[in-house]
Amino acid sequence: MKTSNFPIFTQKDITSEAELISHKLMIKAGIVRQLTSGLYTWLPLGHRILEKIKMIIREEMNAIGSTEILMPLIQPAELWKESNRWEEYGPELLRINDRHKREFCFGPTFEEVITDLIRKEVSSYKQLPINLFQISTKFRDEIRPRFGVMRAREFIMKDSYSFHSSEQCLNETYKKYSSAYENIFKRLMLNYTIVEADSGNIGGNESHEFHVIADSGEDDLLLDESTQGMNVEIAKIKYGETDVQKIINENNLKHVKGIEVGHIFKLGDKYSSKMKAEITTKESEKINLLMGCYGIGVSRIVAAAIEQNNDEKGIIWPSSISPFDVALIEIDGHKDKLVRNFSAVVYQKMQDSNIDVIYDNRELKLGNKLNDWELMGIPKVLIIGPKETKNNIVTLKDRVKETKTELHVDNICDVILQR
RNA sequence: CGGGGUGUAGCGCAGCUUGGUAGCGCGGCUGGUUUGGGACCAGUAGGUCGUAGGUUCGAAUCCUAUCACCCCGACCA
């Protein structure tokens, strides 16, 4: 990719309205722009980050036998009335009418739609289990959107749904998702924890949340030495005590702040019973399907990752989700043909080795370019000027270690690929 | 919904108290000098001061209404 085809929207000054470091950096680095309250446009850089995260999620979903689908953003009211959530969900459910005055809503979650699909398509235990997921835009009309994409009204979420004929099968699948989620957050290189959670208005009887640990997190978590813990809602129920500080002291727990980036639920027959999603068992009995659902906040992960990985210069991407592996900076390439030609050769070499490289051929000074790519958090920067061109080398600068290394042109790809 | 704040050039802001030619920084464009960490000089373009009404000889400034955005509280991936 060349900057001539990949607009960079970095900016020096940002509005004082942004409070969180991740929100500030996402604006400065040109990842998102706000359209209006709770709604954001993802710029080219931001879109690439989202795609990297989605790819990791897809791979881990496929690895446990979950298959991708895509459901409509707009959902008919009838289904929500069946589950009783048309009333229960409240104003967070954004409702609209079509030209025939028929009622619809923007989907904040998809239990109704997927249950409707499965009840129509599945009638026998032989067709189970079924594991499906989608990565799509969700809409929740939040009371108060805030912190940029951290709490947006429109956001990108991966949601999975599983269907079973037995409790045992649901339990096994729930465990599979839990371990898949662990793999995902490990691959995202985030410091995370799993806690017991309250199932909220999604419902069901068991649930766990995945949190990225950050002081700016909105959730309060209580952890024990093994860092297996619970959120405060569960703690209050579990210990029969409303004074959180008392719970912490009496049970020797640690209090940390977390950003909820994943949530898995055992739904049981909550939706299948209300929506009459039945199957016939081996014994020719009709039973309600058992369900699980499993969410990951994709767009929120971008903000959470930045909360955990930044310095005074800007973002420092974990290598697995960096929008580019390396930025190639040419010094005054528009004035120096030799530099430009050599840069093009290096660029081509890296492309041939499938390295995600952004070639900065803008007419800017070296300092401008370096500052930009450091702000945007690219882990490695290659510099090519007259000196490098003359000696058939490049200078490699490491975002974190700040080291400068001269590499011969033949070794570039090997060193970059080593990570 | 209750409480607080902010809307002025592409971006970030000052001006408003005490009404009188609409400003600063960054960015843009032109020319020149620079050039290995956000260069300098000269010139230039760009604004119905959120919107509507009112007070006044005169309103960015005072009054009223309204809209938008942000912050604090009640809800949540």
C-alpha cells in the first residue's frame, strides 16, 4: 500500500471534548471521525485495524467449528414481541416504522432472529449441534454515549449462537467458546481477565465476561490471587453483602477496573420456549432447543488495545493488530529519483514476501513522517535516504526500543518477518 | 430525563464581563531559501460568529426561544 492510495488523516490538535487517551489518539491518528453523538466513521487506518481483529476472531471461530453468517440489521417487531423483549428492552431499542407503518427495530442483539431461523430450519436432534456467528453492526440507543467508540450507539460486534439438544452438549460448547475467546485475546496480545457475570437482559443462567484490564474501564472487578474473579454485581449476590469494600476486605480480593470486551451466556431454553423452537429427540419427544450466545465487541477492542498500549508519542500496536507491519519512509523521494527508485525496489521486495507495508511517498519532511507513523503506532519504520540508497541498505527504527539498525537490502524481509 | 458547560475560518482556540472595522495558532495555496526528527521568509485564499426572533442608531457580544455536541447521575458489548 502506498500513501498516495491510502489517505492519512493525522492531526496535531484535537478537541478538548475527548477525555480518554484512546479516544484522543484515535482522533489524532486518523482512525475514526465522529459523525454525531455515538456514531463514528472508520477511516482507512481504522478500517484496517478492524479487519485484523475480525480475521483473528474468524480464525478462532472456525477452529471450534463455528460458521459465519450475516443477519439483517433491521428486525421485525413481531419476533421481539414473541420473546417479550419489545416491552422489556426499553428505549435502548431503537424502533422505526416502514412505509406500511409496520414496526421494526435496529438490532442490538440477535437472539430473536437466529432463533426464528433455527426453528424454521431444524426439527431433529440429528441436525444438532449448530454453531453460527456473524460480525456485524449493532445499534443500541445508549442513554449517554461516551468515550468515543468505547461506548458508541452503533458498534461492531461478533455474536455467536449455539443450539443443542442436551445440557451436556451446551456445556461442552460453552467451554469451547471460552477457550476460543482466550485464544483470541492472547493473539490480540491484551492483558485480560475472565470473570463470573450477571446475564443482564440477554438472560440465561450462567455467564462470563472477558475484560481488558485498564484504569479507564467502566466496570468494577473483584479478583482473587488466581485472577479468576467476578464483577461487583455477582459479588454482591454471592456474598449477600452490598458494601463492596467490605466484600473486598473480608475475602482478600483485589479490585481492578475492566473494559468488557467479551461476554458468553448459557441461555438454556429462555428464547426457544418463548418462541417455540422445538426439536424431536431420539425418543420421539418434543423438547425446547438449548441455546448459548457469545459476544465480542470488535470496535471496542480497538479502543481497549490503545488504552493498554500507548506512550507520549502515540499508539503502540500489538503486532497482531497493527494496521501495517512496517512503514517505509523515503526521504524527499519526490526530488531524488535515485531514492525513489531504490524505495520502490525495497517496497516491491516486501510485497513479494507478503509483508504488510505502507510506503510513505508523501511530499513531507522526514520528521513529519516519523512523527506520523509513531503516532499511528506502526511497530517498525524503514528509512530510505541518499545514504541508504548509495550503500544498498535501509535504516530500521523500532517503535518501542527506539533502536536504529542498518540492514542490507537482501536481509530486510527476513528481519521484518522475524518480528 | 435532571444538573453543568460549549457552539466564532478546514482543525484547535481567543474575543462576549463593559455592544462600535472578526482575530490568533495550526493547516491550505503561490514564490523563494532550507532539507537525516513536526523548517524559515514573503505573499495569498478562506467566516451568514449553530439557528430563529427580539432590544438598539448599531449585536459574535445583551434578552428569549430552539437545535447540536460534551461532562456529572440513572442503563449497558
